[in-house]
Amino acid sequence: MIDSFSDCASRFPTLRRPACPQPTRYLPCVLTAAALMATGGMPVTARAQVVVENTLGSAWTATAEWTLEEDLRIWGPPGGYLGNVDAVAADSRGNIYILDGTTQEIQVFDATGGFLRTLGGRGQGPGEFREALGPAIARGDTLWVADGGAPRYSIFAPDGTFMGTRARRATWGLITERCTIAPDASYMEWGVRYPNRERSDDPSDVDLVHYHPVRVSPDGEKLDTLPHLEFVLQLADLPSAGLRRPVWFGPTLKRALGCRDDVWFAPSSEYRVYRRTLAGDTTVVFTLAGVRPAAVDEADRDEVRATFERYPDFPSASALMRDHLRALPEHKPVIAGLFVDGAGHVFVVPETMEVDEGAAIDVFREDGVFLGRVAVPEEVNINPGRAYATGNHLLFAGEDDAGTPYVTRLRIRR
């Protein structure tokens, strides 16, 4: 009887109050220490939060099990290939938009993979981009493309007709996301600041990072700089360059704009994901127990070496490589990617001792309940940082064994 009860309990997530003996769903106005570290301070009006402690054993108890199958792979437009796939998106009709950072073009394909058109291109003229940050789908399937090299959005009709521009009030160069453009034509973007570097004027003083969610009103006049997320990077001393730079395989802060006036974030070194309102209140924290970080191994060291070996004529490449190799941590972060679908799901791409990066995706409800871990087809190689989710599909940038880039679409089967 005891064994049966224990097994049953392990299959369901626990909703609890930190440092409190009995389980509870609604917590008083107290944030956990980890939340304080991530947000950079106590909100003035902290509201109740839900803490959900999940286990792998609770998978697929709240919904039917999911599987993924690749139903489309796009290599590029007719007669060509994709260069650097900087971002992907899909509209309500299933059309797929791929930003090629090499050419500064957006390649458009229909739901079957048929090529439709090319938009943009490198330049400063109407409908051209200096530093495109990604395709963002707005109401009516209009396409907005933020330009990191110019303070504007270029806007295209669903048929590709250039409609004009809109001034950008937030001019930082961070990639646009699933929920960038709201239905009322207001938009959200991320800004980033390095407070220590601003105070010291030292270019290597970049360990403290503030990520600022910024919201701009539909008329483009009002700009709200919202409570920031604070994160401390692990830096490596590079004596050969006289600088400090982030450690290879070091922890980062994974972030995603929500579609319900919220943001999601997670320090990648632990399996703990936070949901926060734009006012700064942490409302949901969820975890997944039993996750063990993967060790930095020789293959990872070879990856660092290969990066510098691409630049044999760079005078200090060998010395920089040795500096970075000496600073490698023992373990890698456990979260490789974080994104949402706008339809009630949060996706985490794990990298642990049990699962390689890109081999599986963990699916959660927006209330923090773990639905399950779904395997990525073995023949698919995904980039966790280049993802886009719809109700029925997941889109990823990827590349084959020869390094040729492509975009894959994975169909969700329930």
C-alpha cells in the first residue's frame, strides 16, 4: 500500500509554499531567493505566486501524450540555399518566414513548402534592411520586421506588398519573438544594459546584465521601460587580450515574451522557470526534479578549438583558444532553450546527463504543470535558440552533418 501510494504521488506535480510544511497553491507576498537573484530586487507590490514542483514521473498525466514527426524541411529558395538562419516564424495560414542573416532577406514559403517570394534585402531603401532582427507576425498576418541598424519596423501585407514603416522607440538589437506584436499594434522588445560597464567605462566589465522588457503603445508615442531582469554572467579572464569575456558553456538567462502581458525566464544552470507580469510580480515558478547537468567533455573542447581554428591568420587566435579552454566549467547549463506558443504552453529544451541538447523538448502548461518530455526525431538537428511554436507545429533552424542550414517543421501529434 505504501509503495503504491509513493508511486502515485511521484506521478503528479506538487504545488507548495517555500519553507512551509503543507502543500498550498497560493503563496503570500514573498519571493524565493532564486527569484530575487533573477529579478534583481523585491517588487514593491509582490503578489501571490504558484510554485509547481514537477517530476519526470508526472509526464502525460494531465493530457494525451505528444509525439513529434518531421513533415517539412526547407533548404532554401529555388536554385539556392539558406545562409545563416537568424529567425523563423509562421502566420495563421501556415506560411513560413525565414530570415537569412547573410543576405538580409526573408524567404517566404507556403504551408506545403512551396516558395512564394523573397522580401527585403540588404540596404537602406523602403522595404530593405540593414540589420533585420526577425519576422514578427501581427494582426491580419501582416509582417513586421525590426531593423537593428535603423530605428524602424518595415511592414508588409500578407501578399508581400510593402506597406510602409513605423518608428522604433526601442532600438536595441535583440531578436523579435513569437509575441512581439500585440493585437492592438503595440509591441514588446527586449533591451539590454551592462550597468557596471556604464559606471566604469571598462569594456570588459560586463558580468552584470540587465534585460529590460520595453513596451511601446500602438501610436508609437508612449514607451514603458518595465522592471528589468538581472543576471550575473560567469566571465573568463583572457590574459592574451587583456579582457574578460563570458565563459564558454557558461550559464545564461533564457527569456521569452509571453502573449498575456508577461515574460518567462530561467537561469540556464538550474531547472527553474519563472513567469512574471510586466509589472514585476512573479506569479508562477516551476521546476523539474532529478535533472543532472552534463559534463563538459572532450567533444565540447573540440568545439572551442574548431571555432578558433577557422581563423588561422588571426595573430592571437591560439592564445585566446588556450585562455578559453582553461576557463571551461566542469558542467554545462541544463536549459538550452525556452519558448512559448501563445496557446497555453511553455517549451524547454534540456541538456542533461540523460538527454543531449536538441534530442527532446519538455512541455509545460502555463500554470507550470509538466505535461511531458517529447522526443525530437533522430534525423533532425535543431537550434534551440531559433524556434517558433504554433498550435500544431514547432519550427526550428537546423543543419545537416555537413553544416548546411535548413528549417524543419515538426508536427505535434496528440
